[in-house]
Amino acid sequence: MSTQTTRSNYRYSDFYTNLDVRLNNRSKGDLYVLEDADAVKTSIKNIVLTNPNERFFNPDFGAGIPRTLFENITPETEMVIQKLVVSTIRNYEPRVDVLEVYVTAVPDDNLYHISILFNLVNNPNRQSLNVILNRVR
């Protein structure tokens, strides 16, 4: 008789991406391990902030949002960013069910606030992630 595991038993984990020991307050040089919702939030943030052609051997990966940051701040640009975020997360992050994505422009500061509401596949609790997009140049 075989035992099957269900998706509800999965635990997600990843390493914290900042490898500077001084910033991590780790005297031994150990890495932080992110688990469950924190690991998925980091993954979503990386997906949203990555441009296509930045990843070797996976040129389609990423949302391509930085190209919209130099457009005029309009409701249409907010809608384009929202659609890019939703489609990219659905394509590249199978561990989440996206509930809502809110994009709010701040024209005086030339930036966008993005709020992403989602559920983990193995956890019915609602999670949220806030990302700020601004132009670097």
C-alpha cells in the first residue's frame, strides 16, 4: 500500500537573498532560511522585479515592469502594471492563488505602490505583499 502526500503537507523554504553576514547579524556566517509564506513572498517579489532576458536559459522569465516606469503616470499605466503582475505570478509561481493586485500611482514621487493579496496553495490564510516601484534614473 502506497502513501500519498497532499499539497497541504508541503512546507516551502528558501534562503534569504542578502548574503552580507554583517547585515544578517550572524557571527558564524550562517544563512537565514525563509519558510512558507516568507519564502513565497520573496519569490513573488523577485518575479515581479525581474525583467525578461535577465535570467540565463530562461529569457521569458519576469514581468518586465521597469519598461512601464518611464511612461506617463496614468490609470492606463496602472492597469498595464496590474495585468503584468497578475499574469507573471500565475505563470511562474504555482504555489499561490492570486486574489487581488492593487496598483496605486504616486505622481509626486514618480513611483507605484503594488499590493498583492494571495493565498498559499497549502494554507487558506490570506497573505499580502507590498512592493514599491520607482525609477532609478
